[in-house]
Amino acid sequence: MTQFLADIEKYWAGRAAGYSEVNQEELKSGQRKKWLREIRQSGTQKRPEDTTVLDVGTGPGFFAIILAEAGYQVTAVDYTEEMLNEARKNAGSWRDKIVWMQMDAQDLGFADDTFDMIVTRNLTWNLKDPERAYREWYRVLKKGGILLNFDANWYAYLYDEELRKAYIADRKSAAEHQVQDYYEGTDIAEMERLAYEMPLSRIHRPDWDLRVMKEIGFEWVEVDETAGERVLSEAEKINYKSTPVFMVKGRK
């Protein structure tokens, strides 16, 4: 493991408990229904009980838990053991219905053509080699399988002064609306240091994602830049106004 990857793992290990609290709130709220509806409508049309799903970068387990409860056959992977520990706790009685594995999203230990659907959220921006990750996800999808990738240009403001101004405005807006600022209580300086080195922080997305997916061989790809409007809470919309969540979808 390089020092950079070690630093990333250390950072997210330290964030595991706090990030888990966010997921717990999502699981208690109406957000779970919004996200499940979005995945059902955009994903494979097979019956849940006949659908194998890989949740890549599961974090504290939100996607894995709501999909397992809906009847899907779920495997969840994350690079950080601390995140997986939180996910298992959050899953409660569903813990043993989900296959949990510590694994690198860029180097999956699965055979070709294993899953009917892959879901991932807020992960790709944080990868050192995102194109390699896309190739791995394509490889382990079955023919006709669907990839749903939800992400945003989270740290593009490190390379764009106008976006930095918008990011600062979001922080002020959160205070004015008296909602939680999701950046508070985190080591912003360390995350910005790491994000500055990430290749996608300086690349316009989701145009990049669509181009790479087409080059890899996805049968068709599309993007929905309004996905966040349907699935985010009002507090999240205030916090992330300058970094709207998009969905990239592809079929093998």
C-alpha cells in the first residue's frame, strides 16, 4: 500500500463513526424510500429476489441495507474495515443477509459476469484510478447488467475559484437556514489535501464518466444531472447546492 492510499484509509477510518450517524439518520427518515424508488426505477427490471447486487464502497451500509430489506441478494464491499464494522451494526437483523467483504473498488476479487446490478454512491471522486474502477465494475457485471453510480464534483472548488465562492456561500446558507453543516466536525484540511491529489477533482463530470464508460464498452450510457433533486433531503440540498448529485447509468 502506498502512503497516499494509507492516508486515505486512515482518514475514512476516522470518519466511520460520524459517517455512520449520517446513515442512521437516513435509515430512520423518508430518504430510504426515495433512494430505493430511484434504484428500482433505474436499475434492472428483474425481481429483487432474482437480482444479485454489488454495493461498491458501501461505507456504513445504507444502500446494502435498504436493498437487502427489499429482497435483493446483496454483496457489499468497502476498503475500510471500520466502515464495514459500522455497516454490520447498522444492518441489525439484516446483517447476516448481506455478504460483507473488505475490498478495493479498483481491484475486485470477483469472477467475470457475477452481478446483475452494481450501485455506488459518493465513491468515484475519491479513487486514485477511477477508470480502472469502471473497468472492474464492467467486468463483474453480467451481460445486460446495470451500473448506477451516484456522485458529484465534490472538491472541484479546489481548482475553480467560482466554485470555491459557491462552496463558501453554501456554508453561509446552511447557517442562515439553521440546518446542520455537513462539513463541520470533519478534518476539512486533511480531506482537501487528499482530494487535491485525486484525478477527478480537476475533471468536469459527468462528461468524463460517460466518455470512459463508452470507451470501456457499455452497451448504452446515460446521465441524469437532476437525480439529487429527487433523493436528497432539504438540508442536503442546501449544503450541496453548488455540487449537485448526478446519476450515471450504464448497461453492459
